[in-house]
Amino acid sequence: MTAPSVSTETERRAGKRRSSLRLLLLCCLLLGLFGVGLFVEGQDLRSWWLSRQSLEALRSQAEAPHSDALPRYLYAEKLLQANRLPESLAAFQAADQALPVNAHTPLAEKIAAHLGYLLTRAGRAAEADPYLERARKLDETDSLVYQGFGAIFFQRKAYDYAETQYKMVVQLDPKNAEGWYRLGEIYDETAKPQQALDPLLHAVKLAPESPAIHLELGNCYALQARFAEALPEFRTARRLAPDDLNIQSAYGAAAAMNAHSREEYQEAVGLLETVLRARPNDENLAFTLGLLHLRFNAYPEALRNFQRVIAMDPNRVDVWYNVSVIEQRMGDTAASQKARARSQELRALHDGALVLEKRILAGPTDPALRVQLARLYAKQNNLVGALGQYKVALQLKPDQPQVATEFNELQQRYSRLRLQGLPPSALGAPGPPGPPDAPQK
């Protein structure tokens, strides 16, 4: 066997050195790329690492004395996901305080957007607005910013503007269940339930465990008199939130409207009476229960519920009319005629008030019209409206001794009723406002 030549051995060693050198160069290149990655995406990697930690671990880092904005932001986000809104708001505020002055980073935008959104949900729209404006300047594609503005407009009943904002939300984030839900809610509020249906069906697919969405979808069907379709939504909402009286009330009302058999009637009665025990001053629910009993010829029960409504609001024309019908069917003609006369009197007062309100809108500076409307409101027991019109009349023409006397007497009557525990909502509603340039008394 021949020994390898010197030249062959040298070449082999040189080849090994070249391979080692290439491997070293490759390792250096990989390390360099890794270093660049750390430099460029360090915050993303840190964010990923922090986001995988438990809520308590994040809390300890967020509350550390020299903590920066990132762990505070991620802690706040986890609190938001847990629906701990007040704590989440406080944590986002702490994250905002930890940012450098005038920061223009993606993290700064996210913190501002969340703060604006949460402040809006807390009913603090004036504080929310600057944060939302700042976030929008930093990133116009963040759907949370439009959610915040949409909520502000919705609270102000500026539904057209709110609709525009929520349309942007679902355009930017088609899987945003809240955006679809709020869009449907706007259409229901503006008496367009047919338009509300599609957004709400989108929302319920994205968040099938949300009682609020099922409730709104049920309301959407109910507004279209599609009570058989509304009931399953209300049942689901009730299963998800069994203690929510708003859900139980809507469910009971829909069940009452859909009741055709004796079993359905009894179920609806049970639902409505359960809510009325918790809300004894809910006159609309008592009225619905009265109508349900009337439909099934349970006249004493119907009369009892209508009398409950009259005790809360003695000026409801529809209630007095139904009382007259019941009394007639129960054979008490005198009581029926009395109730019918009261119904007709209230209808005449209501129609007269509508005429005067239109005349006042056409001529808002006429004090005599204001006094007429105030007296008519007083006959209807609309004390809030009457006091408002007397006040405007005296601002427009201070020298009216008789009007001033009536105003003072009505104020005393209003005060006595308030001392008895009646809320302002039970004492009427405001009428036409005064002219903007009316002199102040």
C-alpha cells in the first residue's frame, strides 16, 4: 500500500482550512444578521416575550419604579381583554406618563388610541378627544380611533356622524364585532331596523357569547314586529346574562306580543311580573302587561295594571281609552263613560299643545303663547314643561304679576311632589326652548 504523497496531504489540509474559514464567515454573517434583527426589531421581540407572560408577572414589571411604557401598555391591554375597564384605564394612563415627551412612535399611538376609547366608554368625552386626535395624526388606519369618535358622536345623538365612524371601523377591521354591533344599534336608534339586521348578524357571528349583541338583534326583529324571530335572541341573551333586567324586560314584552296560546300567555305574564317586581315604577311594562291581559280577556288583571299606570302617569290617553273598554265589557257603563270622557279631554289637551308648540316654533318671542302653553301643560300635569314655559314668558316680559303668581304656585306644587320622592321624569317633559336672545331675569 502506497503512502499518500506530500502534495495530496497538503491539499487536504488546505481544503479543511478553507471549509473552517467558510463556516466561520457564515457564523459571523448569521451573528451580524441577528444583531441587525435585534437592533431593528428589538421592541417587537421584547413585546412578544412580554405579551406571553401572565397578568401578575406583567403587573410586577409595569409597577416597577423605573418601568418604561411597553410593559405598562401590555399590562393595560391584558386588563382590557379581561374587561377590567377602570383598572385598564389607569394602567394606560401610567403607560402614557412613561412615554418620552412628544413621542411619535407606534407605541405612543396605541396608548393614545386606547386612552381615548376608554375615556369615551367612561363617559369622559371631553378628556378623550385630545387623545383620539393625537392617535389619528399618528396613524389614520387604527380602527380603535374611529371607535372612540363613533362612541362620542353616539353619546351626543349625532347618529349620522357616528354611522360614518363605525363604517370606517368595519372597513379597517372587518372582524371587529363591536363596530358591527354599534352600526346596527345606530340603525335601530334611528328607526331603520331593516338596515340594522345585516350588521347585527355580522356581529353575532363574530361574538356569539355577547348578550348585548343578542339583545340588540332581538330588538331589531321586534322593531319589525318579527317577534317569533326576536324571542330566540332574547332567550340567548338571558342565558348569557340572567340577572340583566333590560334583557328580561325586552324578552317579556316580545313574549307578550307573540303570545297566541294559553301557555304562551302564562309564560309572558310570568316574565313581565318578574321584571315589574324589580321595577315597580316601569309604567310601559305595566301597560304592556295590561294589554296582554286584555287580549286574553282577563279584565280584572288588565284593569289593575292600567290603574298602576294611571297612578304613575294620569295623563296617558291610551290608558284611559283601554280602561273605558274594560269597564264597558265588565258591565259598568258609568265608569266606562267617565274613562272615555277623560280620554277625550286628554286627547283635546294633547292636540291643543301640539298646535301651540308649532305656533311657538314659528314665533318664539311671543310671551302670550308661552303662557297659554304653560297653562295647558299644567292641566296635563306636565309640571316640568309648564314651569319652563312660564320662565321663558317672564324672561320675555317680566311685568306680568298674574303669570308670576301662577309660576310661584306651580313651583311650590313641583317641590312638594319632589319631596314625596317623585323623580323629575315622572313630572313631565320640557317643551319648546326659549329663543337664544331672550333676556335673562
